[in-house]
Amino acid sequence: MPTVQDLVRRVVAPLTRTRLFRAVAPTVLPVLERIVTRLSGGRAQLSGLLVPSLVLHTTGARSGEPRDTELMYTPDGAGRAVVAGTSFARERHPGWTYNLLVHPDAAITVRGRRMPVCATLLGDDERDAAWARIEAQWPGYRNYERRSGRTVRLFRLQPVRPAVSVATAPAAAASPAPTAR
């Protein structure tokens, strides 16, 4: 039996492939996403009602300033995620993809939980398998690539453990001080 989410997807998915949606969504959706994210304290996203969603925290490629972008992601096993730089089928790559190319160490927030990740641009040998997983989640999503006239950048986001500095390491883990003789 289809869930409410499945029924909503069946209605919404065809709309996302229209010219009107591609024209309006880049302006309207980010504003709505920020409002929902702020109201929920980062625990909910508008797009998260239909697909797994995250907030990608990057460093600006040119500015060096922190940047946040709400994105759909596709789970890729072992806590990894794949994100696609579709940019609503626009001719240019979205800014966050440039940021990851220059600064692959980033962070994501999923359901209010922030974690560091390392981004890797997927090569030609991995693209078809990644697109198959993405389209299993959101049928027709690759049409954005076809309509844009460019090869959409796909990134795998791999969680990383934060480095433990000597200053923050537990005292028990430190080696004993040498004794004076």
C-alpha cells in the first residue's frame, strides 16, 4: 500500500520536470528551505518531506567564507551520501560544487546533527551506478543533466572522524612524564 509520501511524490515529481518549476524553484525554494530549517532548529527541511535532505556546509572557493546549501542526497552505504549539482537544469554548475572542488573538507547537517565529511568528485566509471541509485529514489532526476547541456557534477560525501589534538586528548592517553633522577 502506498504511503502518503509515495502519493505526494507521484504528484510532485512530474511538476519538478516542468519549465515553470525550473524557472521559479531556484529563487523560491532556497528561501522556503531556510525558513523551515530555522523554524525547526535544523531538524526538518521542506525537501526532506519528499527525499532525504541535508544542509551542506562548505567554504567559498574564492571568498573563503562559510556557505550553507540545502540539498537532496542519496544514501550510498556506510554513512556516505551522493549529491548531484543539477542546479535545476541551469547551464552553469552550482556554486557549492566549485566550493567542494577547492575545499573538499566540508560538513553536513542531517536531521539537526552536524558531521564533518570529505567530498570526492565521482569519476566516469562511477556515474552510471550513482545515477541509478539517485533515480531509484527520485525518478527522472537525471533529466536535469540532459536539459542543462552539461555533465552534472556528482560528489560522494564520506563522513570523517574529527582529528583529536594533543591539547584535547584525554590525560590517560598521554604518555607518562619522565621521572627526574
